[in-house]
Amino acid sequence: MLSSELKSQIQGAYSRFLEAKGLKARYGQRLMIAEVAKVLGTIKHNDEGQRDGEPAVVAVEAGTGTGKTVAYSLAAIPTARAAGKRLVIATATVALQEQIVHKDLPDLMRNAGLQFSFALAKGRGRYLCLSKLDLLLQEGQAQGATAQMFEEEGFRIDVDEQSQKLYTRMIEKLAGNRWDGDRDSWPEELEDKVWSTLTTDHSQCTNRHCPNFQQCTFYKAREGMTKVDVIVTNHDMVLADLALGGGAVLPDPRETLYVFDEGHHLPDKAIGHFAHFTRLRSTADWLGQVEKNLTKLLAQHPLPGDLGRLIEQVPEQARELRTQQQFMFSACEQLADFRAGEDMNGRERPRHRFEGGLVPEHLRELGIELKKGFAKLTDVFTRLTELLKQAMDDEGTSLGLASHQAEEWYPLFGSLLARAQGTWELWTAFTAEDPEDNPPMARWLTLVDSGALFDIEVNASPILAAETLRRNLWNVAYGALVTSATLTALGTFDRFRMRAGLPKAAVTAVVPSPFHHADAGVLRVPDLKADPRDATAHTAAIVRDLPELVKGGRGTLVLFSSRKQMQDVFDGLERDWRKRVLIQGNLSKQETLNKHKARVDEGEESVLFGLASFAEGVDLPGAYCEHVVIAKIPFAVPDDPVEAALAEWIEARGGNPFMEIAVPDASLRLVQACGRLLRTEADRGTITLLDRRVVTQRYGKAILNALPPFRREIA
């Protein structure tokens, strides 16, 4: 039972918060606070303060407008502090992270009377590397012969006048304490291409050996983390920490209460974290460069002892591996029947999937040879980087290499190690024998453009993250909450339980949204006289009826399941009507949304055409979105290799993949798409679904009943 002290602390904080803000208690919010406190505040622990007994996990679905962040913070912060644990709040997007740190938590501290400290934890890739900036400011003069040799690895960069100005501004702002080196706090948007030259990863970082270590923006940010009560981060960071055994970057999971906001992303994020790929042609080219560069390096710097002996091994290893890569390329080219298909974001991806994850024996044998070769290469690069660390430590006396030279070389060899290791991990996953009772790996080949020539990408990915999350997270953590507006599918948590591996004892709850759906919106299912399974007829019917359907609305969002249909509808519309349409893909997502808002603000009608990424996480309140048109039930793209492998596995176990996976997944996506309509309690509008299968098919009723309770108008 919850102690009366903790109970009154949470209730008092909530009352103070409501009073200070002049708000009324929301039923859903109150319920959520109670559910979270009930599970996380009653965890049994032993004398050492470690959790005793079953994993303590609670999953809460809370509709838009519940005020989730306030609810879980008010329950979890006092609970974590009372148990002497740290609280880690993880989100799926940088935008929500920023909002929690800059708006929600300061607001709570001001108004709820809670005393706690908090910090933002981001990955190294969000921070500037001062050593890289130094090199760039020297306009390449000090980039040295070594860096020039490795220009393919991104170490040699020609600095133009514009870039020079940017780097100078950065160094001035850093020196004047007007910038903290965080990409997200730089006043203008920095393109990925520009930023990648300014940041580093763990494989290239010389850590405390770096002359800029004391001023390092990343380590400064990290430092602040060790002392705070609440750390705000993202799912990827938590997963990366758990993959390292937990407690490497973030607090020890056994001493941590986790909150996963936007938690429906967690299973996919976990899959992505353990997925691997390599491109055959580009890796062969890379091996050719490594051979050439290291031969050149040895000619310029004859090296004594172990260092020289190790580097001497690499050109020959790289040459052998390159030949094997070419064998593998030819074998894949001969075998693969690349079928055109697109992914959920509408990108064309011709693929060849190995059914049941089973790779033909001759391909597997070639893969095992490559695995062995890359294991050797990884081993050599590992030993080389260790020797370079040693050279930095003891001024290079024992190795005959000056420490400044070791410092220059370390990032180069670190990046070679990271690439060799990543490729070894792929071939390990690609050739592994799958255990009998567990789901197999999905394995497939993708055809990709690489300049003038095509390349073949080899992929291996887990199909379920359940076991990984169970083993590394739920069973280890002191306690955890998962929350989102969409955790249930078809009214149950079964789908999420299966994908996230929730423990049997996990508590689940749905708390209501404050929105009065029946008063605020209407769900229309008109009769287009066309079946969505007949793409040509369905597209023609949308082209015919869309202008009439959205007439009179200021802001309209039209969501499609395939890029082809979106483009075909756009092309089929009258030229004059087309002028009011903004189609996803022509500009960046943010620019598209800004343009749409500007049109609506000017009193014009604006229609957005978008794919899956516009069906989630897009916030268009009021007039910006008064009508959501959904072209059809968003079933997954049939050729997604991970989903297809999962379907095969379920079928092999006697299940029905369509009813167990396809329908719940589509239902969830449809609910997310409907969630674009009401963003505030004042919003009003219409949802139009151009797919009568919700009425005509057996499964349709379940999908229809899982939608928010809008007033229905079904033709």
C-alpha cells in the first residue's frame, strides 16, 4: 500500500499546482496520477534498497489533452525521491524532450511546490567537438598528411568562406558563454552535412587525452547529470545504455525509475537498435581505400615495434576481404529477385527477402568467411587503438610515437574500428543459426543507388524486441511506466504486451481524454463506389469526390498509405484546385507545415497531402486542421521485411497473422491519424474515412469501435 506520507505529498503537490494555475482537476489526469503512484510507490525492496520480487511496470494509455507529463511527473518525482532512486524520463522525439526540460518541469517546480533538480541528457552526436572545430578553423592546414589520406572517412574537409564565418561565430559564442555547444540550441538550423563535420562519436573521441577535454561541451553536459534527481533523455539513449549493461551513461537501472513517454515507439526503437546492415560495393571500395592509405602511411612513417607490425597486417587483410566482398556481391546479384516496393514513408525500396530468415547455404558460407575476416580486422584495429591510447598516456616513449601524433591518429583508427566492427556484427547476425523456440532474425537484401552504380545492402534485424526488453529493461529496472495516447489496439493491450515483452504482472490502465468527441467531431464514411483494394478505381474516385468532400474547410489534412496513390491523386486533380495543395516531400516537413499555417492565417483554404509521418506527431490546432481525410485503412506495406518475417513466424506457430498483427497495427495507425483532429478542448471538425471495409468486412467493426467516440455518419 502507498504510504500515507507519500500519498499526501503527491495530493498536496497536485492541489497546489491546480490552484496556482487556476485549473480544475481533470478526471483522466487524476486517475493517471493514482495508477502510477499505486504501482511505483509500493515496490517491495530488500535491505540494500534493491527491488524484491516481480518487475514493477505500469502501462497507461492517456488520450490527447489528459496532461500526461504533469500527471506522471507529479506521481513519479516524489516516489523516486522517497525510494532514494533517480528518475529517467525518456521520449521518442527531441521536440518533446525540449518541451519537458524548458517548459513542463520548470512549470511544475514553480507551481507544485516540489523541490528537485533535473538535466537533459543527449547523445554525443548532438554536441560540438572542440577538436574538430579547431582543425576546421585552421582551414585544413593543420589537418596533416594523415587526415588527407583519410579524406574518404570524412577527415579532410575543404573549408569555404561561408563555413569559415560559421566556425568563427561558434568559437566566439562558446568563448563568451553564449552557447553551450548543443546543436539544438544554435540559433539557426544546421544541416546534417554541416553538423557531421563538427561532431564526433565515441570511436573517434580521445576522451581525457584530448587537449580540449576540460572545456568539452559534451562532458560538461554529462557532468551535470550525475548529481540531479531527474534526467530527461530519449529512448535511443536508454537502449544504448542498456546495451552496454546499464549504468554506463545513465544511472544504474536497478537504481532507476523509468518513464517512457510516447512509449508506443519503444518496441520499434529497440528493434532498430539491434538491426544491422552493410553495403557490399561501398564496403569493398572502403577496404580498397584502407589498403591504399595504410600502405602510404607505412611508407611515410616507418613504425617500430607492435604498432608497425599491426599496421603492416592490415593492407593484406583488407585486400583478401575485398575479394570476398566481390564474391558475395556476385552471389547476391545472381540470386536476388529484387521486387519493387515502398516502405511506410513511401520510399522506393526494391528488396529480396529470405523467407523464414533462412539464407541459402552457399551465401551463408560466404557470409561466415566475411565474418571471420572482419573479426580479424576488428581485432587488429582494437589492438591499434589500445596502443595509441597507451602512446597518448606515456608520451609515446615506449612505442616510438610522439603523443601528439597518437592524438592525431586515434580518431582515424577509431573510425576504422567502428566500421569494421559494425560490418562484423552484420555478418554475425546474417549467418547465425536462430534458436528453435525464438522468433528468427529477418534477413533481406535491398537494392540501393550509389552514384552511377547500384549497390546491394545486406540487412539483418530482430523481428520482436520482446525478449531484449524483458531481459535488459523490465527485469532489471527498479520500476517503469510506459505511457502514450496509443498503447491499445482494438481496445486491448495485447499487441503492446507481445511487442514490448511486458511482464505478466504489469499493470495496464486506460484513462479518458477530457475531449467530448461526440460533440466536437463527426466521423464520416461515405460511399465512394470503389473498393480500396482496386487501387486504380479507388484513386479515380478520390480525385472525383475530394474537392466536394473538403469544401468550406480552412485547414485540411489528407492522409495516404502509399506515395504512389498520393501522387496519382494530386496529378489527377484540376490544375486550379491543385494550387491549394501542399504535398509532403517537396519541402521539409517543418517548412510544409509552416507554409500551410501561413495560408490559413491569411484566410486561404489549405490542403495538406501526407503519408505515415504526418499521421503522428503533427500538431495543427484550431483552424489549421478542421478536417482529416484518410484515404484507406493504413495496413502495413505488405513487403516490409521485418513485418513479413513476423507474420511467417506467427503462421508457422498456427496463428493468424492478419488478425493478430495486420488488423491491430492498422487499427492503431488509424487511431493515431484520427488524433490529428482534436488537439485542444476548443477544437471542432470532421474525420472522413474513404474506406468502407470498416462496414463491409468482418474485422471492420472491431476497427470502427476502437476509434474515438465521434458522432458517426456512415453511408
